[in-house]
Amino acid sequence: MSFYMKYTRVFKLGVQASLEYRTDFIFSLVSAFFPIMIQYYIWTAVYGQSDNGEFFGYTYEEMILYTIMAAVVTKIVATNMDHVIASDIKNGSLNKHLVQPADYFGLKLFSLLGQKMFFFSVMLVILFAVLFYCSALYEIRIPAANLACFAGVLALSLVLNFLISYTIAAIAFWLAEISYFFEMTGLFVIILSGGVFPVEVFGKTANAVLSCLPFKYTIYFPANVLNGKLAINEVLEGMLMQAFWIAAMLLVSKAVWRIGLKKYLGLGG
Amino acid sequence: MEAIRVEGLTKDFTYYTKEVGVLNSLKNLVYRKTLTKHAVRDISFSIGQGEMVAFLGPNGAGKTTTLKMLSGILHPTGGHLSVLGYKPYERKKEFKKRFAIVMGQKSQLWADLPAAESILLNRYIYQVEEQAYRRTLDELVELLDVSHVLNVQVRRLSLGERMKMELIAALIHKPELLFLDEPTIGLDVVTQKRVREFLAYYNEHHRTTIILTSHYMKDIQDLCQRALIINDGRLVYDGSLNQVNGASAGSKIVKLKFADYVDPDGLGAFGTVRQSDGYQATLEIAKGQINAISRELLELFPVEDITIEEKPIEEVIVSLYDRKIPV
């Protein structure tokens, strides 16, 4: 029997489990709407007060479109996995994985992908519907090549975000009180990733720093792919960066987990 | 053949304490005194293949810690440890495929899906061939009589049904060695009995080595010929449960029923009075004196009925818990 079959199996289980939470998913969709409204009014006020047609390199229409795209992308890629994994560590559910001949990382990743699969598809449809409506409304033309790349970009974002969550979750090996920690890091990561504002808003210095970090490749980058702000060569370049960060975070997370597990197993430290 | 061999096994944990009060909380922010808890101290035993052995001991005695070291969840601080020929803490894949652990208070099933799904997932994780899987599943489902709930969401199952599913999920790859941590905790008497019967049958027919911890003495009396009693991290008894009574080297319980009122104070001379209301009395009497004293009692008092019993095994074990001297 193939070694990988357990991962396809856990993927399918993820799909089934997610269908048990349809209502929850609808609520999460509705909840995405409120921050969008707030930002819509803020940006409308900001742009209305000024003769300047552009802020941070975004026209009013582009900014609104970014806000909507970023909110929806956030809903797709934000996984809440840090919470789930950290409580596995805290309450001892990790034990059952340690005694099974299967990789915890692989099982979690594939069950997440499975859980996201259904919503991923639904969100894509919603996203494109919104996009076509808005682009017609604001007369922004989005290159067809960008649209074609988007699904790939989004999938890479999801994996990258999982790796970031997986790494952060390892904090639970050391910290006893974790619930607010993840509340904090969760929001912080979303802000750094450009889930609230485009990262240009933070200024040049912060931007230079953020360019050396993986976060903006999870939300800021995919949102701008759809926004039409990036040319096709920039999109491909971004995808390469995503791939690079996925590889890098894979190494970082493995290292952090190795140290954390040593402590968990009671090996010194 | 030996399934488990343990020599001088030791596990220490470090922890912190905090005195009562806000001030001490603040003090702890700056400086914390590190203390060491010796959870398991220098334990040695070996368990043969196909044996069914109970780990007994009060809460915090080190039973679960020992079980965790045997299954590779915890790394021992010291000592030698060999399980099925492997060092568990190396957590080799081949080793993991040959044992299973069921923790009564932790579920390994997906709560939102029917147990059948989790069991099937285990089939893939343990890479069980289709035919063997079918055969094992059918056998287990029939033995535990759960075919009607196999396709019900786990969170809708009763505790007893869930426990049976946990057992099926753990046994689907036919492990040679099974660890059970409190398998009957919280179950009603009928289900407990059912689970016990199942374990006894399974142990006998598959020659699976089973190690279980439990607080229910019935579990252990029915199932295990051998018990390891752990207290305060030390092994205080290793042997057959029938001989536990001998180990306590103690006394028997004599129950008396009187036809007339008997002053309880008058009974104290014959043994320790455990309970007495004038018409009924329970005495604890040293084994050597039983015959002589019962004769005296029958002569001196209006005894209607007399029974002589062994001390309940719970009590004997509690007295062993108090022993701090290792065997």
C-alpha cells in the first residue's frame, strides 16, 4: 500500500469534517463584511478630504478593491491552525500522534487542505463575482494572465500561512498560557501580511523590513495579483518568492519543532 | 519471550512552586525556585509476551508516566528500557506499528465524523491490507456488538460506545502490545463488564500483551493474574493478585449478627471493632487467632450468624500503597 495514501485519506476526512461546519462558514463570511464596511467609510473620507487622487500609490478605486480582496483572501488563507496545534500540544493530544507511524505535520497539513477545499472553491467563486462587479464599477482592467495565476498564488499562500502558523504554534511547548498569545499573534500576522491595509501604508522603512519577511506573500501579494496592480512578470516573481519562503519556513518550523519536542519529551531543557 | 524489560527506570520532572498571595506572584516573576519531582524512581520489571498485567497505584504514583515512557511519549531520565526489542524513545516507525495505546480520557477519534472514518484512517496510517482489515474489523465489531453505531458521528455516541470504538481503532492493526490507561473510567457497570470480557477474550485469542492501569479493582481482579503496584514512584509489589493478601500478612474480617443487644465496648477485647450498632458488628481479627476467637465469640454472645471473610482487595492494596519500601 502506498505510503501517501494516509495523507489522501486525511485530506478526504478534512473535506467531510468541513461540511459539518457549513453554518459556521457562512457566519465567517458574513463577519468579513463588517471590517470591509468600516474601511470603506474610512478610505472614502480620507480620499474625499484631499485633492490628491492617490495615497500610497493606490487610487481610491484600487484601495477599495484591495480592501475587499484582502478581506476575502484573509478568510481563505487564515487557518486558525496555530490555535488548534497549540492546544494539541497543551492538552496532550499530540501524544496520540507521537505513537502513530505517521507524521503529525503531514497529517495536519493535509487535513487542513481538505477542510479548506470546499470553502476554497466557494470563495473563489465569490471572489471572482465581486471582482467582476467591482472592476466594472471602478473601471479597473485586470489582466487575464493574473486571473489565471491567482488560484496557484492562493494555494501557495495557504501553504505558506500554514507553515507560519505551525512555527508560531510551537511556542506552546514553552508557554503555559497561550490563548491570548495567539489572539495577539493572529491579528499581528494578519496586519503584517497586509490583511487590513496594503503594506505601503506602513512607510518605507517598515516596507523594507517586511520585504525580508514571509508575511506579505500570504495576503498582500495575492490581493494585489487580483487588483491588477502587478504585471505578469511581477506575479511570477512573487510566486517564486512564495516558493522560496515555503522552503525556508519548512526548515525553520522543523528546527523549532525539533527543539520543542525535545522539551516535550522531557529530554533535558 | 519477553515483551518488555525495564531496569532501573527513572523519570524526574522539574517544576516551580508559588506561595499564596499577589506579592509572591510578583516575586515569582523575577525568581522561581526550581524543584525536582522524582515521578518514577528506579523501577525494574519484565513482562512476558501474552501476559496481562495491571499497574496499580494512587493518583500521581507514576503509573501514567511509566506508561508514557514505555510507549515512547516520554524520554526516561535514567535506566534501561526495551519494549519489543526497541528503545521506545527512539520512536522508530517499525516499533510504532507493533503497539497501540488507549487512554480512557483522551480520544483518538475525529469527533465530527463517524468512528468508521477514523478506523479507516488508521488502516492507512498503519498500512493494513484490505483483507486483513476487513477481517479484523468484522471480528472486533461483532465482539463488541457495535455494528449499529459504527456510522454514527462520534460526538453523538455514549461514553461506552465511544470507548469501544477507541478499542477498535487501536486494535485494527493487530498490535502485539496494548497499553490501556484507565480503559473503563466513567463507564457503567454493564459496559465495564463488557469491555473486561472483551479484553480477556482478546488477550487469550491473540496472545496480545496487555498492560492496563485502572482504579477499578474489579477490572484488575477479573483480568490480570499479575499486578505491579507503584507508590510514590517506586515499585512496591510485583506478583500475583491472589498473593496480595498474603503480602499484607494481615487479618480477616469477621461479621457477626446478634439475637440480642450486645454492648459494643465488650467486643474491643477480641479484635479491632470496625463497626458495631449493638445488633451487628464487624471485627478485624489477626489470621492466627481466628479459630480461637470465633469460638469464644460464639460462646459468650447470642450470635445468630457469623461469617469470616478475606479483607477486600481494595483495602489490601491501599495498605500496600502505604508501603514505601521497594520490593
